[in-house]
Amino acid sequence: MPDRPNIVFLFPDQLRRDFLSCYGADFIDTPNIDSIAANGTRYEQAYSQSPICVPARNALLSGMNAIRNGITDNLHGIRLDYRAAGIKTWPELMNDAGYYTSAVGKMHFYPWDARFGFQHRVICEDKRWLNVQDDYFNYLRERGLRKLHGNEHEGYLENKGAIVHQLPWEHSWDRFVGREAVRFLDDYGGDGPFAMMVGFPGPHCPYDPAADFEDAWKFDPADMPAPAPDAGDTPKLRQGNIDGNKGDWNGVDISEFTEAQKRKVRAHYAGLVKQVDHEVGEVLGALGRNGLLDNTVVILATDHGDYLGDHNLIGKASFYEAAIHIPLLVQGPGLPAGQVSDDLVEVRDITTTMLAAAGVAIPQHMDSRPLPGLGLTDEPARDRIYGMLSDGWMIYDGEWRLSRYSTGEVTFYNIPNDPLEQVNLANNPAHRDTFDRFGNELSTEIMNSMRLSMHDRLADLGGMATQMAFGYEGQERQFPFPVTDVAR
């Protein structure tokens, strides 16, 4: 690999892997996304450790898991004095190495116009943040248009968010982001090494493809894959999902969620996936047109999936497959082509993968690992994925998945034998030893992450009682202490 390749990180919001043809979907074709898989590595066992927008994105930004960085739900933001705590974001590390860094589209930062190290920003935030006066807001206003809530569209409530957006495709969220990403490549791509993250707001709900994007309307709801049944393992979690989606940000009530409604949602979602795939093609085309593709690492992933009716749920925020099992594709100069990896990886591992590809030293505090199979690391692949949210924890080894929720509900599935998660073995005596072992491992990991999350508050690394200097007045704390025991 060249010493200083460019980086393009494509990051659709809430993209299910089983709605991509490169992951086996036979009802949709996603040729542009598929081309990244064909020219690179497709990770079959990629997961979102913290399957909500803000925790997943800040784990990427910091290279640390959600407990360690303190962001376990959408109401948390990265501490604003993170630099004083000895932390640098991945774009700041890239800047230090001479890269020009760009964030185009949705980042979901707090405050929304923060940069956190990105030198160039074009902002098109969450589809639900109608009051954010970002670049997309101004783009629309200049044309006499505005952001619209889903409930301003016919059929929004009765169709559970599946609508036809009033704005034409040319002025849609993802079209704006794709166009601005191409503009960056045309204007700055030849100036030297760059690292650009492109955050597409779609296919996040509302499920609102444009009326004039013809490929969005090739999907018959009857042809959509059937949602996984609700086995009744987590009724309290489902009630929380119902209550959460009734809020003003969404307003959709899924207390009653019929098969027909689920299939309609899926068909509209597939249309949004087609719109995102088109924009991915535009970005790849701009890389090729500007002579940049052969020296650019291209990564595509997402922050989490979307239930789309699986388990009678909508959205994300649990450790069911539909929420946490994500697409992850990587191509680049000197990297394997046409490779399929079954190694356990997670979205947070993209952080140190980008740093390693750019030849940037990985900070000691990061527990992200460079993705295996690319020749960028000698570290072994993960043997566990640990999930962390404010209201749930999870452990998964590629076979067994144990999840614990603040509702008191516990699930324990053997995923290869039960891919639709219908048989909860948490109380099955035949699997008690395995269940207990996984529970102990999960508790140990959570405790260790809690300890490391307090590292910026250390008074000493130990031995104060025998240190002469500690006994004198006026001693000052060392800050920050180096983190020496992080196991990536």
C-alpha cells in the first residue's frame, strides 16, 4: 500500500446488510456498493457494538467503546474537554499527519456544528432534526424549500412512516450529500492526501424515497423478505420501542403493526437503499474521473441496522441481529480484492484501520483494532463482541449471544442454529454452564471498561504511600496518565 493513500469512508445511516445484493439479497441490486465488495474485502461478521446513532458514531470518533468514552445513548455527547484528558479524535490525528480531513453529511455531533477535528465540513444532519439550520437547510431555503416532517405527508401515520417525499430527488437529503462529496473530490482531491467521511442520512426513517427516482419504485411489498416473528422474549423492550417512537420526533404508533405495513415499510426502505447506492456510485465515479481511485482506501459501513418489523419492532437499540449485524466493506491499493472474511469485527475497528492505512501511530488509549485480513496489523482477530448501551449489555462469540436489558429481560440465542432468534435458551438447564460462563465474561468486560472510563481521574498509578514527594505540600497530579493496559 502507498505510504499516504487517501481515505473515503462512506457511512449510510441505519443500513441493513441483508438489503444489499453483495450480502445475498436477491430482491434488490446494489451494483455500486457491490463493486466495493468485489474489489476489496466483505466482512460477514461485522457488528455495531452500541446500535444507536450517537454511541456508534462517537465510538468511531474516539476509537473507544461506549462505556469508556461515556456515550451510551443518543442524549450523550463527547466531553468538550476531551483534549485536556489526553484524547484526540481520528481526524485530529490525521490532521497531525498532514491529511486534509472532511466531514460531509450527517455526523450527529453535539453541538451539531462542531468539527471535532474535521477541517472541512458540509452539514446535512439527521432527517428528524428539522430545526437545525445546517448547510442543507440553507440550500433548501435558497430554493424556496424547507425540511419537512414525515407527518406532513399523506399516509405517514397509517403506513408507519412509509411515504413518498414531497421534494424531488434532486433536492433530497442523500442527493445533497452525494453532490457535496463529489464537489470536495473535484475541488480538493488532487491537493494531497485527504480523509473524507460521508454521512448519508438515508436509509434512516422516515421511509421516504423521492417520487421521481424511478429505481425506488421497483419493489412490490409482497416481494419483500418476511420479518422475523416476535417470539415474545422481550415484551418490555417492545413496549419501550412503542413508547419511544410515539415521540414528536417520529409520532408513529406501532402498537398494531400488520404484516402488510411491515412489507410496505420494507419496500420504501429498499427504495432509499437504491438512492444511497446511486450516490455511492457518484462518489466512486468522481474518484475515478479525478485519477484518485487507485490511491484511495474506500470503506463502507453503517452505525446500526433497522428492525423493519423484525420481532414486531421498528428502528434499533437492542442486540437483535437486525439492529447489530451490519455491512462492512473495504477496498484500497495493495489490499486484497474479492476477499470474504468471517472474522468478528465491529464498526469501531474502522477507526484504527484508517489510521493504520495512513501510517498514523495508533494511540495507546484506543481499544479499536485494525480490521484483520488487510495486512495492516499483527493483532489477532476478536473472539468476542461486547455490546454496551445505557439500558443493555451483550456478549457474542459468533455462536452464542447473551443479552441483558435494564427491563430485567435476558436472551440467550445460538445464532447459527437459530438465526431468527426464536428460541431463548436463557433458562434452559442443558446450556446453564455456557450461559454462566458468558455472563461472567460479560461482567468482567463491563467492569474493566468502567475502570478505564475513570482513567482521567486517577490521582496516581499506585505506590503513593512509599513516595517521598507525595508527603510534601503542593504536589500536583500528573494529567493525563498514560493508559497502559488497554486490550484492543
